[in-house]
Amino acid sequence: MLPIVLAILPIFILIFLGYGLRRLGGLGEGFWRGAERLVYFVLFPPLLFTTLAGADFAALAAGELALAMVAGAGALMVLLSASRPVLGIDGPAFTSLAQGALRQNTYIGFSAAFALFGTDGLAAAAIWVAAVTPIANVYCIGLLVRHGTAAEPGVRAVTLAVLKNPLILARVAGAGVNLAGLALPSVADEVLAILARGALPLGLLAVGAGLDFAAVRKGGRALPLAYWLRFIGVVQASAQFYFFMWPASFPYDGGGSIGSLTQASVVVVLITPWLYALIYNVMDFGLIRKLVLSVMGMAYLTVFIPFQYTLASVVLLKGSMLWYPQIFLLWAVFLQFGTLVGFYAWAMSWNARGAGGRRLS
């Protein structure tokens, strides 16, 4: 658990830093629009191309991996189509829901895969995206055609946009070079490698800059709760299926799992002031505010963690290990990080809330 937390922590730091930089407004809106286009058209395609061109498809079991990803995406499409009568929403709303469920954020996915598994993970993520994106686009195009309005593009326009997509072209080209056994000139290979190295950091900053919590509030107070409940249902259904199919392969017991989560949470407490130092203290806020944010975060964790894992232990003791996925994903380190993010977002608004615009220090 702890290695996973430490591996993905830099990803969230960059995302939150991007959010903070845009919230302060020093770089201007034009910078972020340009950064998004730079990543999409210039930096990310070389990353996809070089990753797929240099991947060892045989060692990665590329065919089996792609088949598993396609099967999972296909099952999700079937569930989405079957759920529309139950949800009771109109065509345009269902189109938005389906695209939100199917379209992945490749910047975060690639960063997490690389942080956890290195270049092999990056190659596996590229195979995943290359396999799933075409069928997901076809499904979404079908929904746009069936439920679209006059303002939406037709099948021909959407299909041409897909075929001109630089990310899809980069995947096809990279896989083609790999399968054909071709090698690029050393200069071209080095230029592509340099461009690829800038894709993930700038992409994660752009992801953070694009966060809009106000848009979530505009969807109604019940909207975040509705999606949270749906996520809980998916997690628990997946746990039920896993324990039904492979109960003997689960590697944890109740005591060991709680001990591992507690150790990871202690590390979260220790790195909280350093985390805020990287993403908040570098901003133009007063010293008192910076100290208040760090103390508030550490005090919350110190008080909450014992209660958190005592309750988790009771749930596992009185219930069963079927509840462990819920505890791991919704009631452990990720919840702690989520609260720290909430404190950070609140602290970013303190400058505007000061009486008469005066600073606290």
C-alpha cells in the first residue's frame, strides 16, 4: 500500500499545482489553452508513438491484454445501454453520461502506469488506450447520431475527426513501426524522446487547471452524491464477483490489511506539511495562512485516523473481507487525501475572503 501511495503522490501534486496556478491567474487563460493544445498535438503523440514503437508486445501479452480491455469496455457499453430505461434520462443526457463513463483521462492513466510499473506499465497503458479508443469512439458516435441535435456534427464529420485525431494516428504509426521491425534514425528518435518527456508533467498541470468545482455545484446538490453512490455500487459488485470467482487468491487478512493502511496513513501525516509546501506555500499568501493550512491538515489526520481504522476494524470483524475494497478505496488513504484537497481548495479562496482584501499577515 505504501509504495503505491508514494508512487502516485507526485501525480496528484502536479494536478493540484495546476489547479492552484490557474486559480491565482498569474499565467493567464491564454497560457492554459495553449498548453492543452501543445500537449494534445505536439507532446503526447510522440509519447504514444515511441512507447508503442519500442514495446515488447510478446512479453506484455499484447493480444490478451487488448482482448481483456475490449471485453471490459464492451461489457460497460452493454450495461450503459441497459441502464437508460432504469435511469429515466433523455437522449442528450444519456449521451453525456455514456461519454463520461467511457472516455478516459489518458494523462492521469499514463502517469499512474509509469509511476507504478515503469516503461512496461507505460507500454501496457498505450496498448489499453489503442484497443479501447476505437470501439469507444464508434459507440459514442452512434449515440451522437441517434440522440444528437442539429448543432452536433453528423457521422461523417465525427468519423473524419476520429481519423484525423493525432493520438490515434500516433498509436497506429507506433504499432506499425513495431510490427514491421523498423528503426527510426537516431536524431528523429532523440527528438521524439525529448518531446515525449514533456507530455505527462504539462498534461497533469493542464488537468489540474481544468478542474471546475463550480460546474459540479451547478449540476445540483444531489449530483455528487448520486455519482458517489454509483461508484460504491460498482466497487462492491466487483468485490462480490472477485470473491465468488477467486476467493483463495486474495492476498490479505483483516489485521494485516488494517496495519498496512495505518502505516500508509502515518506517512500521509508526515508528508502533509511538505505537500502543502510544494503546492500552496509557493503561492503569494501570508505566513499565517500557510501555517494554518498545514496545522489544520495534520490536526485533522491525527484526530481522524484512529477513529477511521477502529471503525474499519469493527466492520471487518463483525462483517467480512467483502468490505475491504470499500475500506481501501473509500475509507482509507484516498479519503484522507480527498480531505486534504478540500482544505487546499478552501485555502486557495482565503485571499478573496479577507475583509476589505487585507491579508492576515
